[in-house]
Amino acid sequence: MTADAGLRAVVSGRVQGVGFRYFVRQRAVALGLRGYVRNQADGGVEVCAAGPPDALAELAADLRLGPPGSVVRGCVVEASDAAGAMAGFTIRS
């Protein structure tokens, strides 16, 4: 069994007001990930997720595409702690 990994991503562009956080939550839940997504004051969206490395890679690819109506101009993804304390995947305000 592969140990869980973690990622933190910051997505920029037209990513607020277009259902981006709901898109991220839906994809993360479908991939069996845990963590959260939230809007940032600067107009970006932050994603912190933990789970199997292959599922995290798939989520990172989804973040670069975004949902219909969004325009992703940047997506910075970095490894982070697996955040074992997180349960489920939530939208934070």
C-alpha cells in the first residue's frame, strides 16, 4: 500500500464566481481525496489535498483545466504534508 501524499495548489485567473470550488470538491471526492478548497482575497483559489499520489496528480491536471466558465491563467502546485488530520473534502470560506 502506497503512503498518502499531499499537495497545495494556488490557481489564478477567472476562478471565483464560476463554480471553481464546487468543481474542485466534486473531483476531489470522486478521487477519494481529503482536504479543502477556498477562495483567496487576491482572486485566486487555494487547494490543499491529501491522498494517493496518482489521485493527486489527476486532481492537479483537473485544476489546470477548471470547470466550464473558468479561465485558468496559472496553477502553482507544490508538495505538502499529507495532512493526516483532514477528514473529507470541504469548501472553506
